[in-house]
Amino acid sequence: MTSIINHSTPIALLTVGQLIELLNEDRKQETVVIPETSKRLVYGLYGIRKLFNVSHATAFRYKETIIKDAVSQQGRKIVVDADKALELFKAKGGGLK
């Protein structure tokens, strides 16, 4: 005897297998994949200070020289691609003169 299961079917009339199947279907539908962003961004001179663990004056100097290609600035807003900034910093010899 094959019965059609719908929203009005009482749970008491379901077999254990049918109930498990219904619960597994519900879980499959709720799975959401969140894409991971490839860029790690830091904002402002504060972000640069924390990224390199340096003073405000040194962060400003890095922004203007060593990591210039990783910095985007529009007005007062500063956005830095952290991974690219670290690569540029390492390529310059770690900031050593």
C-alpha cells in the first residue's frame, strides 16, 4: 500500500523510514554555502598600524612608500589589501634599510 505524503498527513501514520527521509530532505534544502572572500582588507592608518604593529607615523610612511600599490584612497577613506601589503613589505626586505 503506497500512500502519498503531504502537509496534511499525520505524523502517527508515517513509518520510521518515511520520517527519517522527510527530515533528511529538510536538511538538504537548508544547506547554504557562503563563498569566502579572497581579499583581506584593513581600513585606515589604524588598520596599517595593527597589521604591521608600528606607530602612527611609521604607518603613514608605509602607506606612502612601501605598500603604496596595495592602498586605495578616496578622500579620507583608506582601504588596504592586507595580503598584497604584506607581500610588498616582504619584497622590500621587511622594511629594513
